[in-house]
Amino acid sequence: MAKKRPTTKTPTTKPKAPQLVGGEIPVVGAREPCPCDSGRRYKACHGREAAHAATELVRRPFEGLPAECDWVALRELVPAATVELGLRDALPQGVPEVRLATVLPMAWPALRRDTGAVLLGLQNDTASGDISRDLADTLVRALAAEPGTPVDGQRPAADGPRLQDLLDPAAPFEPVVHTGFEFWLENAEGATGEVAASLERANAAAIPTVRLTGVDAAYWCEAPEKNHLRWVMPHPEEALLDALARLHTAGASSLGEGTRLVGSFRAHGLVVPVWDLPMGMGADEAEKPAAEFGERLAETLGSAKPLTAEERRARSGFTNRQITLS
């Protein structure tokens, strides 16, 4: 029988803790040694933190911006609209204006016109979990782009600016809803050939949409079989669903004869109630009943009474039919 050899324990050496050098860790290749001098590859050290920060979903990316509800509506509901944006800092030389656009030709993230003006596209796929940071990164690059060129999308730096850092919080945010996409071109009337054909196709696919003037962030749209009103609301979700259930049970949730509150969906952290409207009810006809509903909702939101059994059933119905777009 062989004798056991004496064993000698080798002290284990713990890997070096990451050391900050100069306060900030620069970005390097995933397989390169991490600049913090930990002895590990970047992807297994500070690169992991950077990747996590870049992909973590921000539930309310437009929170803190003026007209957050309209930002959500333009991102999810409105086919063709533009808004002039004001920046915290002065516009760079050669940039006469910056406009937000729901969508741009070829789904470009941004476009620097021949005139130097910038169009920033809102309805694009984003590279990270923070739409605000993605848009801010695109905007910064568009401001420096050569006139007459589109701007591609890319993953923003994890610590890059957000829209809340770039936009002037005191500047007005006034969406202009268009019937088509002529705003793509500086001279749409002169469009010919493939450009004109592309514009015609885009216009044919756009659902007619109107922003109501008497309430905030409510958008009427004309669908093939019935019209709808989709209203992005800023209220906390639980309180809003309670209030909608109370109004529905009381027979006060409609916008008039032939209309019906059919449910809601969630988008970018906000709730969007949806009403079916008769085909003959246009945006103008929806203005007064929407304003009256807004007053009823404001009163009901202040109620602290527990929901009745009937109200709980109504609330459960809204919740079961709710979908999340983002």
C-alpha cells in the first residue's frame, strides 16, 4: 500500500481588487487587460459594469422633460409630427434649428439638412435600455455632422448625456401633427421620381391623427372601422386605474353617446386609456367631452374610499386587458 505523501497547502492569492487610476476607467477592447490594473480582462471587470449600465431598462425615459406625456405619444402613437427643440446651450454655428420628428426617411436616427438644420428621429430602435441616452447621443453627433448627411445609430457611452441634460427645461414643447411626411423634404412640392413615390407610400400608410387642444396629450385617430381617442396620462398607475374603475361603474367613463372606454395600455411607465368613438365623431367633436371627462377624473383621483366590489371587478377588467408597449 502506497504511503500518502505529505501535502503542503499553498496559500491562495486573492485576485487584486479593481483599482481606480485617475478616477475614470477608459473603454478598451473586451479581451484586453482592464485599465484598472486588476489583472482581469476588461469584459470581466469594468466592462461588465459598463455593459450593464448600457442595457439596463429605464422605465420612464422621458421623465423630467417638459410634456413627458407628449413625448410618449409621439414615440408610440403619432405617425407624423414634429416639435422644435430648445437646447440648454446655444446652437452650434451653422445649425439654425433642431426639430424632433416622429420618423425620418429610411428610419434614419437623425438627419443634418443641407441648410444645417437638424432633424432627430424618435421612433427608432435603440441600442441601450435608455431611450433618452440613445437620443441624446444621436443628437450630439447630428449637431457635429456634415450638412446634407444622415446620422447612424450607435450604442451610447454608459455615462453619456441624456436628453434631460441637453434640452432646455423652460423651452416650450408644442407638437405639430402633420397629415403626411412632407416635412422630410425642404421642397416637397418639387419631389420627383423615387423620392416622390417613397413619400406617397409613406403618406398612404399614415393613420389620420389630431392632437386635442383642450386637454394635454390626447390624440384622436381615424381607423378603418371606428375612430379612437388615446390619451397619455401622467397620474400614478394604481390611482388612475382606481379612478377609471370608479367612473366606469358610475356610468361616467364614456365621452358621450356611442363612445366607450375599452381599456388602456402602458407605455414608457405611463398609462394610456383608449376610447372607441363612432366614425362620425371627429376630433372637434371630441374636444368638449374629453375636457369634461378630465374634470370628472380630477375629482375622482382625490377619492380615498376603498373600491366597492363592483368597482374592483371593473378595475380587474381594465388590468386584464392592459398591454405594455415598452
